[in-house]
Amino acid sequence: MAEVVVSDVRKNFGRIEVLKGVSVTVADGEMLVILGPSGCGKSTLLRCIAGLETVTAGEIRIGGRRVNELEPMHRDIAMVFQNYALYPHMSVYDNMAYGLRNRGTARPEIARRVQEAARILGLEGLLERKPRQLSGGQRQRVAMGRAIVREPAAFLFDEPLSNLDAKLRVQMRHEIRLLQERLGTTGIYVTHDQVEAMTLGDRLIVLNAGVVEQIGTPLDVYWRPASAFVATFIGSPAMNLLRSRVAADGAAVLLDGGRLPLRPARPDLAGSDVELGIRPEHLQPGAAEGGVLAGRVAWIEALGADTLAHLELTGGTSLCARLNGTLAVRPGEMLSMSVAEENVHLFRPGDGRRL
Amino acid sequence: MHKRVTFDHKLLPYLLLAPQLAITLVFFIWPASQALWQSVLQEDAFGLSSRFVGLDNFARLARSAEYLGSLRVTLVFSAAVTAFGMGIALLLAMMADHVIRGATGYKTLLIWPYAVAPAIAGLLWFFMFHPTIGIVAWLLKGGGVLWNHHLNGTHAMVLIVIAATWKQVSYNFLFFLAGLQAIPRSLIEAAAIDGAGPGKRFRTIILPLLSPTTFFLLVVNLTYAFFDTFPIVHAVTEGGPGQATMILVYKVYKDGFVGLDLGGSAAQSVVLMAIVILLTVVQFRFIERRVQYG
Amino acid sequence: MVENRPLLTFVAHLTLLLGVAIVALPIWIVLVTSSQRLEDVIQAPIPMWFGDQLLQNYTDVLTAGVQGSFSGAVAPMLRNSLVMALGIAIGKIAISLLSAFAIVYFRFPLRMLCFWTIFLTLMLPVEVRILPTYKVVADLGMLNSYAGLTIPLIASATATFLFRQFFLTVPDELAEAARVDGAGPLKFFWDILLPLSRTNIAALFVILFIYGWNQYLWPLLITTDASMTTIVMSVQRMIEAADDTPEWPRIAAVGVLAMLPPVVIILTMQRWFVKGLIETEK
């Protein structure tokens, strides 16, 4: 049980700066998901917290204790690896017991903890097996078990589900969440999968190129993305980003002859260029009270429940709308789309920050 | 080449490397440098003093008819052992690859000469060709050939070539078979559909795809013939009759250990070292290339 | 092959059987000869089937040896060969494991220099540095000793490379998991890396045992004492002696004894051996 505090952590590999000053506090018992595209530094951040990498600058505290100089084993953490990293020559029991033995835990205590973990994870019958005799999901559970028996201050997960097939992933996602809540252990979870991030995390931290783009609850990040990067990274299909201009009175955005009213008005932005963000699922056909965009359907992707309509506006801008699958839409047709004004996002061109 | 994960420790890696490095330095690097040094020295007749003679020892080698003769013997011997050893092995491997059923059985029956020491291989064939009791010599006598490798240089050469080849075929066979089995079946089938018969497939598909293995074995076999065949020569012919089977490694030994010509033997060692280095470099460049192309 | 050609298959089997016959013939003859009475094998053609002296001949050579070969009974030679082969195989594996571990899992100054120094041993076989190496061993007082027979031969670039290759394929996460589990480098080596290397160790053991057992030039150089003779090097003296006292059955028996241990090892451990051989040279 502990709070994990990361303050202005920087990490360089040679001359390349991978983490450019990351600060975040993970509350006791909270599950924080680190999300970002590959190469954004998310795994490096986790490995810095684990002690597998040394930080170049900044400080990491676990349970109030500065751990920068401590070896992984002394940081009171447990880690679940992407490919499980089970010791192939050891039985399931020995895999879970190895860390405890190294710490000189008494035998009966080891047995008690391993049995307990096996019971929680449904591994009771498998303790004598070798990892290669287990299915992917079972291996994943053993990796979890190895973390649980340590009774650590924090669990660290490094994309632990990416080697599983889609169905198993949903199930294990759920199990991990239940387990972490039940044990009440602080968790930090790295993933590039936004669904995993949205469903697992109490809060997300979105990283891009070593910089924190946003920290917030999943819904916060979805409804109020702090930057164009976050806006397009979360949500599928990705948010439409359209180069446009705010009207001279600051009360609307102008786009290809269309006009989307801004409420409240933004006189501060009057006449300036902006990136206009609209999620495909927020574009609805028909003229509602909101603004209207009109365009020709260039092509469609019928997914059954939904239909993705790719529109070309009169000025040539293209955007994507996610429509109810029961609507009959055909290529070549003209469509009028409206957007509720709370779903209109504005970002500053250049740095992409939210306006 | 590099691991992402490493351990931090100042002293430990050196301690771990110490035994290997110590042995390497004491028994490899130091003696080799001694050989280099001695190759430019000449000892007097009593071994009491030595003086620097520059490249004289090498010049002496280059002028020595005996040494050049030995070089020629070595080349003939190596070429013969390599050609026969690889040819026979390739033939057998092709056949074993063809029969599929029973290939493992043949493999077991063919690999064990690898385990036989070269000296013992020499003994076995010495037995086969012995003028009074050897079965081959006896058969040859029936065919009108009086076999005697004690007296006939050509006979002696044939004998050691056979013994050396016999031992090496199993090694080559294993590699050729592995190489053949690594060729995707679909490729051969595609060629067959394209109308290539077995002979044509062999020339246009199998042989080119086998060329990395072939090239690798070529280097290994040359190294084998140059250096590892010392026991066969020493045990069976002792370089004779005359100089007929005096291969270079045997001559180094003889001139150094028996003839006690330190400078001359050292110069010969240096020449041999150059040959090994050349073969090793060729081999490694090739491995590098193979890694690159997957 | 793609086509089903019975004739081709027949020819293939025939060729292979011929190959097997040629490989086996000398061994068969030596084996058969080792069971004969001397008087039956002094003149070709010699019998092609076993005689009745098998046990007698082997008992004789093990306890008394071959006359005229100045080397005495063969039993102690077998012991010497065994000690040498085991010493070389185990020694090479042990120091190569340690070096490969250091080179792969540590970063330290002079790392590449160490690597290349070990690499150099590939280029310096005994044959090319006979005299100076002999001198070093003599100066260290290691002539006529097991230490002299084994230690100078146990530096091994090949084994080091094999283990290095293998260690590089061991997932990084395993080392990280071990660190999180509180294992230091030596504990990781002993608990994780060594058990994982078992197959490679077995394969190398076969190859190196054969290499060690079959050593010829080296024991020839540094043993002068008959009590240190190895069985493989005794062959030469027997061939020399054969001109005067052709004790063929006994010479044949010694030959069989000399090849028996490595052949048994290669046949029982064939699976590892083939894998190891092909991987070592890759």
C-alpha cells in the first residue's frame, strides 16, 4: 500500500532524451495507466520506476521513500512482463516462490503465500507444471501470481496482455482489474491499447515523445482532450482534425462554407486560425439546432452496427462520420451533418494545445 | 551483439574472464609471439646464442626445395581430401535426403567416423592397406598392383588421403544433409511444375541454395586438411617415403622437435599462422554476410 | 523428391548402403582381427568373421599391452585418456560459460579487447606454435602431468561463441524478472542461465569429449613418461612396432579400445551432438 510519486523524471540514452521531465502522483490503491504510441517512453518510465533503468534526473518515491538509488528488489515493487518472463525450467510453484526465497522468507510462509495466490488465480492444479505446459492465459496468471506473492507496495504491468488473443485479452483485463481492486494495491499499467487504458485505469497519463500530454480520468481524457495529439489518439475512428478559422465575431467556426456556432462565444479567438476537432460519432445527419456541415459521401464502410461515412465537403475537406448502421447511405449522396456545440473542440495550430 | 539488460559490477566481469584470459595469454598469445620473435632470429650450432637475422629465415624457406616440395605435397593432399570428402558427402546427403524414410538410420550409420581419432583412422587404413595382411592390398595384388606405401610415394599419399577423407565425410555429410533439408520443399515442387527434371533442379535450384553450406565446408575442410591431419601422417607415414607425404604441419614438428632448427621451424609456424588467419577471416566474413542476408 | 521414381529410390538406397559399407569396413576388419589368433592373421587374406580369442586378446592388451611397443598395459592409458578428455571437456565448458556470461551481461572497459583476445585462439592451433608452447609448459613444470595435458587446451573460442550466441537469445525480461526477484548476477547465472543452457552444454560436452579424447600431438609432445601415455598416441608406437613384431590381433584390440568411448558417446548422444555441431559452426 503506497503512493508512488514521480517528480520531473528525465532519462537520456546517450544523447537521446527519452523522458523529458515527467511528473505524476499515483495515489494509494489507484490504478494508473500509462498510454502512448510506441517509442513515446512509456515503458522507459515504468522501467525507471521499477529500477531496471536509472533516471538521469528527477526523483521517484514509493511509499514516501526515495528509491532512485535502490535496486529493483529493494523497491518493494513487483512487475508483470509483456512476455511473462517465466523461468522456463522452474515449475509454476518455483516461479512464484523464487523471489521470496531470495529474500529469505521462511518456507511455510512461502508455501502459504503461493497457495493463496494459486487459489485466487485458479492455478491450484497447475503448481507442479512447467511454463511450457500452460496456455497463454495460464502463463499470464502465473506471472500475476509471481507479483502477488511478493505483497508489494505497487504492481507494475508492462503491456501484459499484448501476447494474448483478443477474447482472452478481454477476460484477463477484467481479472486484472478485479484483482487489483480487491488487493487494493497501487498499480501502474503500461499499454498502447486505448480500450485497455479506458477500461482498466482510474486515471490515464498520455505520453508523447517523452512529454506528458494529459493526466486525467479516462472520460476526462475522452471528453476534454488536452491536445490535438490526445484527441486523435483516444477514440476510434480517430477524431477529425480540420484546419479552419474563427469568425470575426468569435461566435462561430467557419469551414468550407459551413458555420458551426460556438457557445459560449470565443471573442478571444476572433479571426484566428484553429484546428477544429470533431469526433466521428458526434456528427449526426440532419439539421439540428447546432451548426451544419454539408458534403458529398465519397465512400462508406459498413460495419454492421455502425456505418462510417467518409464525406467530402464543398471546399474539398474530407472528414469521417460514424452513423447508425440502419441508416441507408450511398456514395455520391449529399449529406447534411450537425454537431452539438459541446462536442466542438478547438486546438491551437502548431503546438496543438486545447483552446 | 548487445543486451539491453546488463548487471553493474566493477570487478566481477574481470574475475569471470580471468581463467580464460590467463590460459589464452600464457598458452596461446605468449607462445605465438615467441614464434614470431624466433622467426627473425638464428641460433648458433650449439644453441648458446642467437642473433637477429631479419627475414632471413623466411628467405631460406622460400629458397628451400624441400620446403617448396612440402608446400606442393600439402596442396595436393588438401585439394584431394577436400574434393573427395565433400563430393562423396554431397552424394550421400543427396541420397539420404531423397529416401526420407530411413534417412535417420543412415545418418546414425554414417556419423561415427567423426568420433574416431585421426590417428586411429590412420591405423584402420594402415591395416586395410598393409602389404602382407591388408585386404585392399591383397585385392590389388589380384589386380596386378603391388601395393607398398613404405616404398612407393604415390601409394603413401593415396593411403593418407583415404584415411583423412574417410574421417571427414561424416562431418560434411551432416552439414550437407542439414543444408538440403533446409531447402523449402515448395521451391523444388515449383521447379518441377516449371518443367525442370531432377538433374536440372539439382544444378539450378539445389546447388545455388546449398552454396553457403558448400563454401563453409570448403574452408573447414581446408583447415582440417592443413592442420588436423598431422596425426595421420605422423602415425602412418612419418612424412615418407622420402618427402612424399611431408605436409607442412608435419614438417614444422619435424624440423623443430627432431631437427631442432628453432629459427626455421618458427618461420614455418609463422607461415602456417598466416594461413590459419586467412582461412578464419574468410570464414568469418562469410558468416557475417550470411547473417546479413538472413 | 517430387516424382515418385522407384528406380531412383533404389539407386539412392544402394549408394547409401555402399557408403555405409565403406565407412564400416575398416572398423569391421579391425574388430574381427581383434578376435583372432595371431597365426591366423599373419598373411592375407585374413578371416572376415570372428575368431575365438576376443576376450583373451582384450584381457591381454588391457593388462600387458602390445609387445615391442614400449608402452605397457592399455588400462592405464585408457584412464589417462579419460582424465584428459573429461578435463578438457569440462574445463572448456566451465571457463567458456564464465567468459560468455561476462561478455554478454556486463559492460566494462576493455570488454571488446577481451573478446578479441579469446577470438584470437581460433587462429592459433597447437600445430602452429608447437615449440614455444612446449617451452612454456616445460618452464611451468607441467610436463608429464594431467595439468599439462589439459589446462593448455581448455581455452576455447568456439565454446565461448556458442554460449555467447545462446545467451543473446535468452529474453532480456528473464534477467529483469530475476533482478526484481532479488537475484544478483551470480545467482542469476546459477539459478537461471545455467539450467537454461543444459542442452547446449550436453551438445558441447559430446563434441569436446571427442576432441579431448582424440588429442594426439599435444600428449605426444608433453608426455615422455610411459605412465602418462594416452591410448590414441600409443597407436603410433604400435604401428612402428608392427614392422618387427606384427601382433595384429592385439594391435587391432587397442585400436578398438581407442575408438570405443567416443563412438559410444556419439551414438548415445547423437541428438545433442548433431544439434550442437551444426549450431557451433553457424
